Amino acid sequence: LFAIFAFATCGGYSGGLRLSVDCANKSESDLNIDIAFAYPFRLYQVNFDAPTCEGKRREKLSLIGDFSSSAEFFVTIAVFAFLYSLAATVVYIFFQNKYRENNRGPLIDFIVTVVFSFLWLVGSSAWAKGLSDVKIATDPDEVLLLMSACKQQSNKCLPVRSPVMSSLNTSVVFGFLNFILWAGNIWFVFKETGWHSSGQRHPPDTMEKQSSSYNQGGYNQDSYGPAGGYNQPGSYGQVGEYGQSQSYGQSGPTSFANQI
């Protein structure tokens, strides 16, 4: 959806401006000079006629600049991002098993996400600069300077209507929003890859090793076995002369009272 908004607000733009040239001789004036332009903003191809205020002769002029490269690059990224997002959604829903098979799908998805994040940043920055240049080239005050009639003080040249650039401003905003969206998605795609899974396997293995070494220590051994004195045969074998129970372990006779 964000990609759709990005290329729709830029690729579908068309606008224009209107100028007024009031000559000293009113019959030679032209108060409604309309200049229309649109995507991909090859402004040098936008031609218009303007009065010279020297009889009926008119001059043919054109706007200045070609900003199609940044605009078309931005729209191309948006279109391909939309197509990839659509294809990825179908794979996520209907081909989840094949996506996870051999870990190839998550790795490809991760690499493509990183590439698109970089392209969104570059494309949005380039288009932001291109839009700034478009605004300057289509500024009515700047266009009036191109007319020879406006260089004479006896003639009055005024801007009547400026182009509306709100949709183009929105396209730049959506471009950077797409960059944030794709860059943030890198982490979630990375979690699906084997790199993240292999990184998570080491702590459990370490815990198992510690647990096994812990179990091999004294806590898991039979503490009442040969090392102890209670389970050995003959520990309670004889009774002393005065009724005391004497145990004969490996260390010799020991009184039961002394053991306590």
C-alpha cells in the first residue's frame, strides 16, 4: 500500500501555472498564458507562446530543466517494491513450506529487503532534490524572466496561478516512509534465516554442557556408595561392650555417637 501511494502520487501528477502579460498597447496583451506540465518532468519539452509587446509578433519559449531521471527512478523502485511485496505475500500464505525449505527462501527475502531499503533511501533522496528543482523551474516569477516583454518596464507581467505541488510533496513523504518500513522489516526477515537460528543454538548447547558437567560432579553420584560409610556392609556390624554401636568401615571401628 505504501508503494502504491508513492508511485501514484508521483507518476500520476499533472499541473500547470498561469501568467499574465499586460503590454503598454492593450491589444497586444495576453492575460491568460497557461503552461501545463506533468510527469516525468522533462520541462525543456514544455513549450508555450508569449507576446513580445512589439506588434502581433509572439515568441515561442520553453521551461528549463530535465528532472525525469530522479522521478522515473523513484517510480520504478515503487513499482518493483509493490510487485515484490505482492509476490512475497502470496508465498507467505500459500507456499510457506517451500519458503522455509533449505533456508533458501528466507535468505533471498533478506537480501532483497536490504537492497530495497537502500534503493528507497537513494530514490527518495534523489526525488526530493529533483522536486526542489522542479519547484524552482516552474515558479511563475522565474518563468516570467524568460519573456522578453517582461524586461521592459512599460509592460506588466504578473503570476496568476502557481502550480499545486501537494501530491508531489506527499510522494516524497511516502518514499521515506517506505524506507523506514523496509529497513525495519530487515530484522523480522533476518529472524527467519538460518543465521539467526544458528546464533540461537549456541546458548542451549552451552547449558547442556554445563548441565552434564554438573551432573558428573558430586551431586549426581551415589553419595552413599563406596565413598560413604552408611551403606557399606558391616557399618552397623558389632555392638560395643557398653551397648554402643560400633561401625567398621574402611577407616576402622567408629562409634555411632561419634559419627553423629
